[in-house]
Amino acid sequence: MVKIHISYTPDDEATVAQAVAYLKGILPPVKIKKKPGKAPYNSVYFIPKNHGNPTK
């Protein structure tokens, strides 16, 4: 699984909310972490959850 990182400015908050909602629907279970980044950017991280053995 790949980690996804999105950097955005406060002006793009609505677009990021749409992207997060879309990705939550198509990705397997992930942890979503929002953090303030270096000004003027904020960050959203999609981190995969570990659910036992991977499928083969």
C-alpha cells in the first residue's frame, strides 16, 4: 500500500474536502491525518491500516 500526501493552501479547502471524501470511498481502510505544514500550506496524509496478512 502506498501512503498519499496532499499539500494545499487554505483557499483550496473545499477541493481537498471533496478529494478526501472521494478517496475514502475507493481506498481500503486508511487513517487520515490532517496537519498544518509550513506556511501557507496544510497537509493531509492517507496512511494504510495494517489488517493482518496481505492478500495474495
